[in-house]
Amino acid sequence: MDYPIVFIPGILSSMGNEIIPGTGNLGFGLAEPVYRPMLDNLKSLGYKLDEDLYVCFYDWKKENQYSVQQYLIPMIEKVKKQTKKKKVNLLCHSMGGLMARAYIQGNSYKYDVDKLIMLGTPNHGSVSSYFFWEGGQLPYERVNKNIFFRLLWEGFVWILKNIKGMKSDLITLREMFPSIKQLMPSYEYGNYLYSKDEDGVNRFIPINRMKVQNDFLNNLNKSSSLIHMRGVNAYSIIGEGNKTEMYIGVDRKKTDSMLWEDGIPKYVSNTYKGDGTVTTKSCAGVFERNYYINESHTGILENSKEVLGKILNREVVQYRDIRYMEENKNLNMILVKGIAELYIHKGRKRLKVNGDIRTYDDRLIIKKIDENSYWMVYDPEYLARTIIRIIPLSETKGKLIILRGNEDSNHEEKTEIEIEETYILSIR
């Protein structure tokens, strides 16, 4: 039986009023270049959007159990009704796989999933989440080599702080992003923190004695056999060959705050058995059928078509779409707030920006955040010899942040500027 697909993307995948007020209906937003290749792959396998292919957007900041009830179950019901099918296939990237598992293994499950296909899902957790949950450091900015993904995360947090007024203290961050705790290593991951004892010897800290525990994933993994007992065929597409954090060396001296309750990070031990964010062992954690490809955490979205064809019993059909993603090594990002008007001048052409813009090849994406704020990501070669003219509001100072990213150097250059009069940014 050929069932429709519900695609559940990962963290940072969705944008809309429920995530950042003022940004409209739920959609990929600026994450479009990251996830569009997956939709293109599915189209090449014969699927058609909103006919037998649907995307489950959701508030990825919230706990997975919340997203199951508010987003996934309603989407599955909608798809079954529209396609007149009794079941769906769930195709999931990263945290999306954990949300799917929370549904299949939960009390609300309606036995309406045939295949569960996970790409880069941290079934045993990811140590990169430790840096955020215990220390307030942004997840992924340290480890993900996809320059677009890193710029996307930094821009998102800048908006929450500078436009929406979010504080950056640990308590506020935890309240804002409870989903990140659910990505921390589970008991099945094993001990991942180590520290020097009194004799100067590095010893692992038992994970079950840590002060911070991932209760969600610990409980989910206890009942992972339910996936198969409930008749679901499970598959994992796993990226490998990328430098991935595996263990963290910590200093366990006491601190006077909630920061680093289980130790202050001092060293990181890496493995190449991973996709740059999640280890292969963590992805292969629920005894499903595994497929390994030499790709990164986001690269598997674009380069898993052949594997998906095998799993879904579909032959590739002729389909060609122009897209722009991580082939480019240089990307720039601009965020502006407190502005009255924004113009892009290229040659004799002048474009007044007053809403969302996306070029067909994703080399320029502009998202309107509110009446006086915009978020822009672009390829500097695409906008070469272009002038961006920014006119601030007369009664307040405008604020501009420019991030120039280079994947080869794994580095971003940041510039923040207050603007009181018309500001001209020339892109060479």
C-alpha cells in the first residue's frame, strides 16, 4: 500500500506567528534553503505537495509532547481525510523524529503510521545540547558546519532579544526553549562527561548521577519496542564522516548559580562517526533498519534521494528544480529594526521592500518581522554591485546587524551599527 507522506522537519525549521509574533502563517521561513532540497527529492520520487506530501510545521521551541497534540495529530487527521487513506508515512529530520516517536509510542497513538523514516534523529541524544541547557550557550552554533544554519540560529536569537525583548539569562532561555533539554543524552547514550579525580586521572561521571536528566528521552527509550509492536516499520538514514562532539571534559568545582550544574566544559572529545551534530550510535538507537551515507546533519536532506527511493519503493522520475543551498561557501545576513523604509538598488533597478521576498534559487530571502523590522539572508555574489538603502524612523534610532559568514574558515564576522539617518550599505 502506498501511503501519503507527512514530513516533520527539525529545530529552526518553522517560522510563523506562533514562534515569532508578526511573521505570519507557519512555514519554512528563512529555513527554506535547508529544507527545500528534501521536498525536491520527494517530488522527483513522484510525490506532489498537498496531494500525497504534506509538511507538519510546528513550534519547535516547545516540548515534543505539546507539538504532538497541537500539530502532529491534527496534521495526520487532515491528511487521512484528504487522501482517504487509513495510514501515513512519517518522514522526519532531527528532532522531528523524536516528535514522531512520542506520538507512536504514546497513549494517543491511533495505529495510523506505516513507515517511520528518520534522518539524523538523536535517538540517544546529542551532547551539543549540554552547552545550552546547562550553560546558556546557543545550541548548534559551535558544531554545525552549515553556514546557513548557523546564521539562521544567530539571527533568530537576535530577533528575540532585540525586537521581542527576550532576556538572555539561563532561566529565560530554558523557559523559552524547553525542547532543547529533550535533545540531551539519555541513559542509552552512556556516560559522556569526564573530569580529573584527586589523582589527576580522567574518569567518566555516571550519567545516572548527573543533576540534569533528560527524562523525556529516558522514558521514550524504555518503550522503544512499542514502535515495532505497534506495526510501524522504522528506518534511519544516518550521516557519518563528520567531526562530531562525543564526550565533554568538565571542571566539577561548585558555582554560585544554576550554570553548569554538572561541570564547566574544558575539553571536547570528537569522533568522525557522526554527522557533525549527532553521533551514528545515537541515530541508530532504536534497532531500526539503518542506512549510512557520508553526509552532514543537513546534507542528508539533499543527498538521501536514492535511499528514500528504496525505502518508499519509488522510482526517480524526471524532475528539475533550481535551488541554492550549501554549495555556496559565503552567505551574509542583515537584520534591521526601527526603520521606516528599506530599498535595494541594483543598476537602474530600485526595489522597495515592504514584505517577504524569496528568489526562486534562494539566493536572496527577506522576511518581514514586524512593521519596522526585516531579516535578510543573501549570497554576496548575487547582490554584487548592489546598494541597500536603510531609512530609520524619525523618532528613534534604527539598529543594523551585519553577519558575514564563510564556511571554509568556519567563522562569522559581525558588525552592529546604530543609524540615525539614511544608511547606505554597498555590497561589492
